[in-house]
Amino acid sequence: MNQSVTVKNNKYAVKTALFASKAPLEWAIVNNGTLYTAQIPIDQSGVVVPGGIEAQTRQTLENLAHTLESAGESLDSVVQVLIYVTDRAYLKTVNDIYAEYFKAPYPNRAAVVVAGLAREEMLVELVVYASVQSEQ
């Protein structure tokens, strides 16, 4: 028997100008004061940017900043970041660029080296949690 349970929450999708994925996903969801997002190094046309780990990290962080702005927030609202890279050697570059975008107190974070990401050409992906002050 299939039972339906109603859960009271304030879940909504954040509308962004990022490429509209054909996959069943939203670029960001807010629920009860927390924004949940995963960001990848794609441009407005949905293409993974060329230029290696530096270009991909910058694009991913720009996409994150845009998403947060679309939710009425900024990078200062970020409380946790999970960094996924496909090569341990990329972490120094990611750290250097990350430090250009975030200031102390820095978000809590973890970095994980993985065998691959959803698109073969992707070198980095970020999963991010941010505090959101106002609900839509």
C-alpha cells in the first residue's frame, strides 16, 4: 500500500540564469533556511569550459556566486563546501583560487579525489551548503 505523507517545509527551487539541464535536477534548492547546490564548470551553453583546472575552478566558483546572488545571498553565506577533483595535484590550484573567492571565517570543507565525475572532461565539482536569511 502506498501511503502519502505530507511534510511541512519551505522547499523551493532557486531560479538562476545557468544552463537549463535536461537532467531531473535544480541548480539549487532552499529548504528551511539552507541552500543546497552542486556546481560544475559549465558555461551558459552547458559546455564544460576548456583551459584545465584553473579555468574550470573559476567557472565553477562563478556559477556558485551567481546561484547565491539569485537566492539573494553571497559567498559569505556559505557554511560548507565539498570539493571533488579528479587528480590530487589539482588541489593546490583549487585552494589558491578558492582563497580568492572566500574570506575568513572560511566555510567548513572537505576535499575528495575521485576517479571521475559525471562528464568525463570535468576536473572539479563543488557541493555547497549555505545559510539563507529570507524565504521566498
